[in-house]
Amino acid sequence: MTRTISKSKLKANMLRIFREIEESGEALIVADRNRPTLVIHPIKSRRKVDEVFAPYRGKMRILEEDINTPTAEDWEALQ
């Protein structure tokens, strides 16, 4: 569940709160007079290509045809 904090508490504890957000990865809602006004969330780092495709390593194979070959004829044949 997303936490909510008042602007005054955020101002008084900003550095500590920012560190908590960085560590937890969770967003924080900032309220002004009990009305949500802002959302603070950490920026997610981009994963490397090797990390993204690691689960598929060894489970896929590339066919010998050129990957840039147009496929329009193949799709027309299926219709």
C-alpha cells in the first residue's frame, strides 16, 4: 500500500524519506491539508539486454533466413 505524508513532515524529514523511497522502491503520496497533491517515486533503472533475455538463453534458436526479409507474402498466403 502506498504511504501518504503531509508536506510539513516531508519538509522536516526529506533526506531520510528520499533514502527510504530509494531503498524500498515504493511511491509516496504527499498531501496538503489531507488532499493528495504529489506522488514521489524512484526512477527505475534500465536493465541490460543480457538481463532481459537471460531466461530465454538456450531455449530459442535463430533460423537461417535473413531477419530483415519482408514477410508480406507469407501473411497474404494465410488469409
